Amino acid sequence: MSQRKRLPGTSISGPSKRARPAMKPGRVKSEMGIATESFIDDDSLKEKFIKTFDEPAYSSGISNNALKKKFKGELYSRLVPIINELTKASRLTMSKAGDVLFYTLVAEDVATKFKGLDVTVRMVYQIIEKSGNRGIWTKDIRNQTNMQQVALNKVFKALETRRLIKPVKSVSSKKVYMLFNLTPAKELTGGPWYTELEFDHEFINEMRKFLMTCVKRLNEGKGVTLEEIRDKMAQANVSKVELNLEEVQQLMQTLAYDHLIEDIGVDCHGEPLYVAARRVTAMC
């Protein structure tokens, strides 16, 4: 009986089967050949959940309904312990708009400042956060939380100590609270026309004099635009704060009301042109 010759690199048990490439973790092919994520591991699921907030549509938060559509079936159920973990670590906050539940991701540096603070403190923080740079009055916070003033003062102190919020006194003498890193709205501080909550007559008079000089000298006194005046102010560095076009216009209006300047039409770009008012003499 003849013996089969064994070729180098082959087995006598027959041709070797080609090994199938290993499937990448977290992605499995279904019978239809379509990739699914049902078997994604917990760490990858957590990472995917956190990255959801990087999407422009969800940067300010994602509703529970949108979350169900994005993480369907079993994946949504598996998010529960992840949400609990992030909430406990102060990385996630929950709020309601009507009957809709929203999740918002908290930056890691902010989450560190929240460490050890209870749910009540976080609730007050969220109310203050929603008020933006206009801030919120203590009475309004008390009404929304149903907290006693003594307890509320303790919460304020805890948040202020961690530099999460700050009190801001407005021109109306009301004290409001806002997030520590925000610049108060001009409605609160009075804008550039107020210094330490006092109307700054001296500053305004100085700016009016400079504007009159611009009107008379720029373009040989034949007409100057708001933008030209603003640029000249920046170049001369005459203002302690940078004034925008709207604020320059407010100053120009005070000059117009005092009959010191007048509008003579527009330039080729449609911008109003201002000149010094012509003197009107009474006729005999």
C-alpha cells in the first residue's frame, strides 16, 4: 500500500482550514450581515454616552426621549448604572422642562468642585446657572426651592467658598447670584456709564468732548460716521473701557439732543454722517 508523501508545512490529516479573523470587541455581525452594538462593553458604552454631549445638538443637554432613540433597546437599559455613576461623581445633572427629563454633562473641573456637596446644593446651583449673566434674586431662588433663608445662606456660602457662584450688586441695589465665571450683564452694572454702581458724569462729559472734536476735525468737518469715531477713540485710547457702536451712538444722541451735532444724510455705504450743528441766529 502506497504511502502518501507529506509535503513540508502540511498536515497528514488533510488540508488546514483557514482561521477566521477575530471579531473586534463591541461589534458583532447579525445573520443579515449588518453590524450591531448589542454586545458593546460597559467602558465603551460609557465613553460613547459621554461623547454624545460633544455633538452640537446635545452640547446643552439631551432629553430622555432623544437618549432612547440614540441608545435603543438593551443599550438604553444598560445606561442606568452609567448615569448613576456619573451623577454620583457630579459629572451629570438632571433637570426637567415641563414633563421632559434632560441630562447635562458637567465638565471635570467643575465636577471636582462639587465633590462632597449634596443634592440640595446642586439644585440651587442649577437654578442659578439657568439665570445666565443676568443673575437671580435670592427671593426667586427661595420660591423655586421652598428653602428657608437660613438653609439657603448655608448653600450660598458652600458654593461661594468653592468659587462656583458669586453675588453681584446691581444698579437697582438688588443683590443677585450668578455663576462665578460669568461677566454680569450691562443691565445689572449699568454698562460703561456707571463706575462702582454710580452714574459717572465726569467720564461721560469727557467722552462727549472727544466726540465733538472728532465731528469737527475728522474729514475736515464735512461728515463723520459712528465707525470712524469709534476707531478714533480706540486709536487715541481715551476710554477706560472699549465702547461698541451702540454705546458711541448713545453718546452721539446726547449731543444731538443738546443741538450740538446734526445728521446730514448717509455715506456711500448707507452709514449716517454727522457734522457740528450750524448756529441759528434769530432774525430781526
